[in-house]
Amino acid sequence: MRRAWQALFVALVLIVAWLALTPVPPRELSTGWDKANHLLAFGSLMLVGRLAWPRRWWPMALGLVAYGGAIELLQLLVPGRESEWADLLADSLGIALGELLSPLALRLFKAT
């Protein structure tokens, strides 16, 4: 089952990158509020990452913060996109939320 979580994590990383770096992301995939999009995306990444690699929460969290920072820097090069510190904060809050929910998910899916 862990391989499936790892594959889902890689797929989510690619989907988040595409959504963040495309000049005009599809409106159907938006919550309607940019910061909520960041919170949900990075919360999902952290939660799935913890299910994929249950014992590596600290490197996962740091890696995702770095990933969020890299996306913000790359958005400077994408026409129509903006880079904001508030987006990185929303990413970090999503990571924290994903970590807070991970014990429940780990018990639910018995990934420990």
C-alpha cells in the first residue's frame, strides 16, 4: 500500500506544479480563494507524504516548504502569475495542518 501512497504523492507534486506554474489555471479546480488553494494543496501533499513515508515527517515538512518557495520563485517567470510571501505562509499552514491530521490518517490507513 505504501507504494500506492508514494505514487499518489509524486502525482500530487506534479499536479500542484502544473497548477502553480500554468499562466491561467482552470477555475474549476479553485476554491475561489487563492490562499485556501495553497492551504489545501500543501495540506494534501503533507498528509499523503506522511502516509507514503510515515517516519519521515520533519524532512517531508522542510522539503515541502522548500518546494513552495521554489514555486513562488518560478512564478516570477510566468506571465500572469505573481509571487507572494502570503502564498508561502499559506503553504506552510497547509503543511502544519497536514501534519496535525497525519496521526489520524496513519491510524485510519494503518500505514505505520
